[in-house]
Amino acid sequence: MNNFELYNPVNYVFGKGQIAKLSDLVTSKKILLTYGGGSIFKNGVYEQVKAALSGVEIIEFGGIEPNPRFETLMKAIEIIRKEKIDFILAVGGGSVIDGTKFISATVHFEGNEADILHKRILFKDTSKVVPFGTVLTLPATGSEMNSGAVVTIEATQEKLTLGGSALFPVFSIVDPTVIESLPKRQLQNGVVDAFTHVMEQYLTYNHDALLQDRIAEGILQTLVEIGPKVIENPTDYRLASNFVWCATMALNGLLNKGVPTDWATHMIGHELTALYEIDHARTLAIIGPNLYKVMFDSKKEKLVQYGKRVWNLTGTDEKIAQKAIEKTTEFFQSVGMKTKLSENTENYQETASFIVNRFEERGWKGLGEKQLVTLDKVKEIVEMSY
Ligand code: NZQ
Ligand code: ZN
């Protein structure tokens, strides 16, 4: 097992009715409440937040888009600077929470704000960011319990990451009943995003971190068991609560401890969202299985383990590994994904060369757990996804 440090300061508050705890968790007298396109006004979440914060002065900042835009977030930063606000409450899905992480990092940043994304500046000093808490409304990204974020620069169609240990939420309130109002499409996205987060940290090569593998397989098996059901029955609390916890556990920094990680599916997928605005999870369903095919030789041992333990496959190793990829695609399709790029957008023909050029400009010459996802492999993976 590789050496590691495990640091996660998030006060994770889980369960029915927990939004009321905001009255204890928020100690500032004046806060910025960030939200998205308005779903929180239709499902009762906003009322619960307001009721819990009756004594707090709240300035609202709405309109944070899915795949949050740098240009929009800069407006919130101006408000915080002007109004001297010292706490932010993000109420929404991954996009609102990610956007809030960018706002938190940028308020006291001196310099060109786009550099935070272009130069991947890490934020480690909590005294230099604005503290924030979250009320999660969409289980998928794990953003409620991690310190990473993804922000899109509209002007250049770039989707880039930021993060650092100062960007963990102070607390996150996670009430599984919030998924009752989610459109089916977003529930489907949540299952596939969480599943792929586990795969990125699991489907690499054999190593000695036995417990990490078993935790990863436990999350994958639980998602296979409950994913299709929760999409049809989001009001079933047994399903909802397990789904939400799976999504958090898939990317709260626990699975990657002591093990190699891949993340190439995400890196390629982010380009598809930047170019065509395809939902994040849907890009993963398009790219993931094709990446496993192209990288078959280096991932074969792990594919066999995955096939045996998660899908109960038997036969020769070669057959199990191949069948495991097929099973993954079938699972994604069974939860509503269209796994070809051409089923998600029309003008896709130049996509592979565009992405390869971009990665080359950024110096990303070898992605994945062994840096074996070279530019020619990226081209092959994307073309196979057409
Ligand atoms: O904007 P509103 O009106 O709130 O509506 C949202 C949005 O339209 C809606 N929604 C959210 N909760 C709802 C609801 N509708 C009804 N009832 C509810 N309870 O759902 C739509 C999608 O929301 P969004 O926040 O965009 O989805 P998600 O949580 O999947 O976040 C996706 C973003 O997170 C990034 C993605 O790249 C993408 O930008 N990711 C962040 C990660 C991280 N921070 O660790 C990791 C991920 O791999 C991912 O890259
Ligand atoms: Zn993801």
C-alpha cells in the first residue's frame, strides 16, 4: 500500500429533517446564499433553509448554471467584497457547490482570477478563503465532502479544475428526501457519475490495498443493486438514503488512499461537456467503457477482479475481462445513458482531433494510472466513442 494522509474536516450531517440544523451550524450574522436555476423554490428546500436561518441577514445569489461559469461566479465575488460577507451557504447540486468553492477561493485572491483555473493554483490556507457550508440537493459529484471543483470559462469553452485542502465545506447537510423532486435524467446522472468515480480509483492495476478494493466493490455493487430502482422510486427512503451515501463515499477522498488512480475518463469527458454541453455523467458513460477497451492490456488484471467480484462472471480471464466491460455498458444503458457520442450530439466528427490538440497544448501527454493514456490513445478512445 502507498503512503497516505487522510484529511477530511467536513461536518457531514445526514438524514431526514436535517436542514433545520442550519440554525446551529451557521454562526455568521450575514451570509451569501448561492443557488442555481430555481429548483430550490419548487421543492421546499428554500423554505426550510429560510426557516432555519430566521435571524440571519441573507443576500441571495442565484443563476449558477449547470457546469458553472467563471463569468457568472465573478459577479458573486463582487457582491461578497462589497457587502463584506464572511460566510457562504451553497444550496444545490454539484454545480452550485463547485461554483461556491471557486467564489470562496477567489474573493481574497490577488491576481488574474482565470489563473486559478489555468495554473491549477492550490488553496491550502483557510485564512485566505471564505468559509462555506452546503445543503446538497443532488447526489452525484461528492462535492459536498471533497475539496475539488470544476468551473467552465464560457469565453474559451474550457472546463477546468481547482481545489486544495482549504476548500472543503465546513459542513454539508445531506437530506436524502431532496432527491424526490429530481428529474429522472438527473437521478440517472447521479448513479453513473458515482459509479464512474469509484471506477476511476479502482479499475487500475493490482495492488496491496485490499480494503480499498473491497470498499470500492461494495459501492459498485450497491449502485448496481439500487441504482435502477431509485431512479424509478426516489420517494423510497431506503433506496434514497443508500444512493446518496454511495455518491458521497464515491468521491470524499477515502477510496484513493494508498492506491493508484486513473481519472482519464473524466479528463476526456470534461472536454465533451465544454464542447457540446453534454451532461457530465453522460460523457463518462460515452468514454469510460471505450477507455477500458483501448487500455485493456494494462487494466486486464483489475478488469478480471471487477468482473468476478462485481458481476459474478466466470470463465477464462480474457472472457471475464471483456464481458466485464460489456456489463458496464449494459448497466449504463439500463439506467438511461446513450453511450455513443453521436447519440448525444450531431457535429462530433472533429472531436478527437480537437481534444488531442487541446491536451497537447496543455502538456497532457500521458493520462491515467501509468500515464499510458497517450495522445494517440485519447484519439482512439474518442473515435471509438463516435
Ligand atoms: O439549477 P437548479 O435549478 O438547482 O437545477 C439543477 C440543475 O438543473 C437540478 N437540480 C438539482 N437538485 C435538484 C434539481 N432539480 C430538482 N430537484 C432537486 N433536488 O439538476 C440540474 C443539474 O444540477 P448540477 O448541479 O449541474 O448537477 P451535478 O450535481 O451532477 O453537478 C455537475 C457538475 O459537477 C461537476 C461536473 O463537472 C459538473 O460541472 N463535478 C464535480 C466534482 C467535484 N466537485 O468533485 C466531481 C465530478 O466528477 C464532476 O466533474
Ligand atoms: Zn464525475
